[in-house]
Amino acid sequence: MNLQRVPPSMMLITTLLLQVLAGCAGAVESGIGQTVDDFALLDQAGHQQQLSRQAVVPLLVLYSYAPGCPIARQDLATLDALASIHATDLRIWLIDATPDEDQAIVRSELQELGSPLTVVFDRAQLVIHPLGITRTGEALVIDTATWTVRWRGPVDDRLGYGSQKAVASRHFLADAISALLAHQPPQTDTPRAKGCAITQSDEHRTSDYATDIAPILESRCVQCHCSGGVAPFALSSNAAVLRHAAMIREVVRTRRMPPWQVDAQPGTFLDQGSLSDAQSRTLVRWIESAPAPSTGADPLTRARPPGPDWPLGTPDLVVDCPPQSIPANGVLPYQRFEVALDLPQDCWVRGYDLRPSQPKVMHHAFAFIVKPGEQVTPGAPRFTGLDDFFANYVPGNPPAFLPEGTAKFLPKGSHLAFQIHYTTDGVATVDHPRLALYFLPGPPEHELKIASARSMNFLIPPGQADVPVSAFRRVPVPITVYALAPHMHTRGSWMTYTVVYPDGHEETLLSVPHYDFNWQFLYRLATPRQIPAGSRIEIHGGFDNSSFNELNPDPTASVRWGQQSWDEMFIGYVMYTRD
């Protein structure tokens, strides 16, 4: 056998190469270098925080947190200090993935410890699962230029399970941040983080397309994602779902779909259209498992009987509107027209269904009552939806009868003024709007009314990401509130409704953390609220005039109140009866 002596220099090179390869393997195994896909989560203030909007700083730190965890509690002071030292270079988010976490407990602990940090809640565990986060006490440093994990590990070496040093001898997170901000590689000899184990929901569950996935899509998606629907593609088969799986995962993780924008417990509102945490988790993890095409019966392909022409039943009156010609492209002004009703007597309307023939191009629509002898003045508050409207249409809001025992008054000899906002779809078309009306045989127990709290005196500076605006409306007589409808335009970002009662205590009726101009819902309370005289209904909200707002037509513009969608409005509608 011919053995050759290996020179010492070659042995050294080989040893170094093996160490590098081992380090690379360890980095891959630990998730360093992993791309972090975009996500959006709600924070402890009820606002939406989105990963992709954090590119204004070089680094984002995600720290796995849960209230009551001893290590996490003691790490907060160090995290607060790092956030202060590097205020212009990084942001630190605490991410709480505890299932069904009580936000009040989190707010209480942060207040107790004096921490100003933002906590985002990942109850569905859509973020921690692909990142392999299994314990509290772990920090991940994300490079916002590449959206990759550059380092992960514990804050320092001060804390352990049942042990604690007076002073840390190694400052792992601080050193990693300093190195990355200096464009240097961070240390690689970081130990695993110690902390409280996070309960992993449905960790070992395998979902079945036919029994688990298709029912979710049928109940929450297919209403719009069908042939001829308002959505851009139809989810009509397993093959279609797999073709669009990456997009489904993205819009669920970023809370863009389903377009139910409310932060509320299930059962708070009627027709609540959101995915539950369990549904989101089941759907996203099924997609992340790279499922093979289904070979069994496909629930999405089965024939469905055509729905009735009018879901609320045969109308008592159908108002046919003049056809509206919609070009293939361009930004369109509001379409305004009037239609005579020729009512022989006063009528009480218990329900309505305003609908387009071409749903892809109708963004929203209002109808206003024009009383006998009244003249319609374009731009006048009565006919712009400033304080009241008779009927409306918004995609995704199914038609429904008005609350039991209520109706709207439609006087004899009146007619209707319509205001419709159309968008183009790349193909010229003609829309034939119709309004179905359903009458009561006589007066109701209560007349249903609509009022608003609004502000018209605001200025939105260029480039500002969160410009706060508030308004209120006093309640001079006892009322019962049945529904709420926020209204802003393309820069609208968030809105809340709060009742301030005569004794000073407050109740939040509605919180919309991420308002979307494309989906202007009427939120109908499952349990109507009785509001005593002397109360005040406050609305608080914000406008996003930054370049991060994808709907923003011009981040360089100063914006005030106006009728067009490139102007702004700030209105909180309230549907109510007098008690």
C-alpha cells in the first residue's frame, strides 16, 4: 500500500473547510439564512403590524414571548435598552404565539414592567411554525433588505432554568446587532435559547383535502371566488386550489383575505366572514405540506343548484336603473342619476337588495330618498352619504332584512337618487343596476334611522403613515344600535367606535385594525346595544399617506375632505332606532 504523508498546511486547510461546512450545515438546520415570508398580525393596541412595512429600518428583531415566563419577563429590560440604543436602526417585536392568549394579561404585564415594546399575537401560529420557534426567550434578527434570518439565539447568558447570574458575561443579541449594523457576520457559537415551551397547536395533524380544506373554502371563499364572481379567479376544484395555493397562503398570512377586517370574538357580529385561528392554521399548514393532487371525490366540483334571482324572496318592487357604460380602463368619476318610483302611498321598507349585473366593476353604491318637491343638489350633504343613506351595495355584504320590528320610511311621491362608484376591469362592459324593495303591510314598532359621526376638517400631510383623526356624536335620547359602517377612502387605515356612557365608563363597539377601501362592510351586531341618553359615540381612526399603502394614489399629495376616491372622508355610520 502506497501511503503519502499529508502536509500540515493541507491538514489545516482541510480542518478549516470542515468547520466552515459544519457551520453552514448548522446555519441551515437552525434556520439562519431562511427567508421570512410576509405576514400581518395584530398588536396589543389592536393595530395591524405588517412585516413588509418595516423596511424603513435595517433590522427587525422578533423575540418569542409569553406573559408569566420568568426568562421572558427578565429579558424585557435588556430588549427595551437595545430598542432605545438603536432606535433609528432596528425595531423589536415581541411575538406571542400562545393559543387563545388574553391580551389584557399581556398589556398588564408590559405596564407592570414599564416596557414600551410592541407585542404581536400569532394565535394561529402561522409565523412561528415555519420559523421553527418552539420556546419563549429566543430572538431572531431579520435583515429587512433581504427578509432573511441573519442570527437567532438568546439575549445573553444571564438566565437559565432555575439559575441566574448577577451580570451577563456574554451579550449574544447585542453583539449580533452591532455586527450586522457594521456589515460584519455575527458570531456563530451561540447556544440554544432557554425559555418556556410553547404549546404547538395541531402539531402532528394531517389534513385531508375533501374533509378539512374544501369545507373551509366553501364556507369562506367560494362565494366570491366562483365563475362570474367579484374575485379574480375561481376556486372550483382541487386543481384550481393547488394552482393558487401560494397566493392563498400569502393573503391569509397577511390578513388580506377573507376581507373581514374586524378584531372581534366569534359571534360578535352577524355574517362574520373571518377565518378562525384553527381554520387559518389548517389551511396554511396544508399548503405548506406541499400536498399532492387529490384522487378522491372533489367537493368543489359538485354541481350546485343555481341560487334564487333574489335571495330574500320575491320583491314587492324592483327598481330598474338606467344602463351604465363602463370603459375598459381609466379612473371613473361617480355616476349619479335619479329614478322615479311612482309610489301610490307611503311605504315601510323592511329589506332591500341593491345589486349590479356586472359585479366585477361596481365598487360600491348608495341610494338616497328624494322627498316630493325636493331638488337634488350635487355635492349637498343629503345626497353624498354624509349623514344618511336609504340603501347601499358593497361586495361581500350579503343582502339581509332589516332588524326585526324595524323598517325605513319611504314617502309617497318620492324618488331615489343613486351614486355609484365603478372601477374598470380591462374590458368595456355595461352594467344594469337593480334595487329590490320589500315592504311591511303597516308601520313598524320602530323606524330604523342612520346617523354618523364625522370629521371634515383634517389635513393629511404627504408621506405620513398614521395621521390620527377623531369625531363624535352625542346621544340626546335613548337609542338601540344595530349596525356600524366605517367609511374612508384609499388612505383610510384603521377605525374604532367607542361609546362613552354618562357615568364615564367606555365600551368598544367596533375595531377595524386594517380598513380596506375595497371592502366597506356594514357590521351588524349580533346583540344590539342599548345606549342611554347623555352618552357619546366616538370614532377614532388614522390615514396612511405613505408609499407603503398600496392603494395610495399619490403619497406626495396633501389630502383633505372630498368626494372622489383620491380625496378623503372620515365617517362612522350608525344604524339605530329611538327607544
